[in-house]
Amino acid sequence: MKRIQARFFAQASGNEPVRDWLKNLSKPDRQTVGEDIATAEFGRPVGMPVCRPLGHGLYEVRSDISDGRIARVIFSISGDTMILLHGFVKKSQKTPKPDLDLAMRRLKEIT
């Protein structure tokens, strides 16, 4: 049984940026990210290597995808809901500030 339910953040326009980002990944990469999100849903709280707290109420799902790339989905928890705020393919060791800032802006839209 799921301990927490994942839900896509939706902009006022109805767009769901994380869903759109996932659709642009290859099917195997989409499946990997989806399985890692499901691991967080069923096993909350999940620690490393799947999830990691980022501070300020943000967490990340960490996925190793094709060609040695690393995908991240930044989310927040509200009650029993995991709100998927931002997804990206990581290009550096540290999570880029613009990606964190975007996730924080989206979080503020819903809180």
C-alpha cells in the first residue's frame, strides 16, 4: 500500500511541467524515473540512494538513467501527497541553483 501519493504540480494554465519533462525522456528512462518515484511512494520515508532532503521542505528522487546520466525530480510533501515540482537531467555534481529556485517558486505557488 502506498504511504504517500505522487501528484504532478500544475501551473495555473494547467500545464504539468514534470509530466511534460518525463514525456521527453526515452521510454526506458521514463520507466526508471517512474519506478524510483514509486519506491518513494511505497516506502516513505526513503533515504539514500533513492531520495535525499535538499532543505526548505524540498527533497529529490535520484535516478540513474541511460548513457551514464542522472535524473532528478524535486518534490515536496504536503500531508500524504508527494508534489512533483521539477524534473531535470543533472549535468554537475551539485544541484544547480536555478533548478532549486524554480522548485521553490513552484512550491510557493501551492502553499
